[in-house]
Amino acid sequence: MPYPEQLCAPMRQELTSVGFEELKNANEVSVALPGNEGTVLVVVNSVCGCAAGSARPGVVQSLGSTKKPSKLYTVFAGQDLEATSEARKFFAPFPPSSPCVALFKDGKLVHFLERHHIEGSSAGMIAENLSAAFESYC
């Protein structure tokens, strides 16, 4: 059973307010992700504490970098179940985790932060990690 929307709405807004487009079903994901030219950042959002304390703030902070992805997408684990499942197909060989952050360049996965990279890291550490990836790939 998905989390209630009233619980997730502020967590969604934290990303959509800085330009992320929500992908809410499998069709939206299958249209948005494959074959993109340029760079695409995908955040699997979550209600967990590490998403609130590190992942979302770190992602938002990373967008202040000189270089940044041309497209920003998010799916919400535990709520947009179909979209999250479809997005995870593009993250191979990494196992499902929430939250997580994927960077694609020209349709290929080039950088990935799993939950275990996020847990115990500060928002600043997440931002630095992503900013370095943006410098390399964007």
C-alpha cells in the first residue's frame, strides 16, 4: 500500500520546487529515460530519514554547481510504485535502493549513489559527490 499523498507532498515539493519533473507511472518513465542525449539526473525519493537529512538537501545543493544535468527527474519509492519499478530497470547492475541518485549521459548510467552511500553522509558530502560527477559528465 502506498504512503499517503499528504505525507509525501512536502517531500515531492522539495525536489519539484528546484526543477525536477515527477514521473508517476511506468509509461512516463519509459518515455523520459531511454535514449536521452546529454545528461539526466534521476532521484528515487523516499520518506526515510536519510532522504530527508542527506539525499534531498544534498541533491538540491548540488544543483548550484557550475555544471549540472540538462534534465531532472524523480520517482517516489513507496508511493509511485509502478514508476519506481520501471526506473530501477535502468539502474542495472545496481540493486533496488531508496533513496538513490542516478546520473545518465547520452542514455548510459555513468554515476550512481545507492542508499548505503547516502546513509551516514551529510547533505554537503552528497552535494560534493554529485558536483564532482557533474564536472566529469555534464
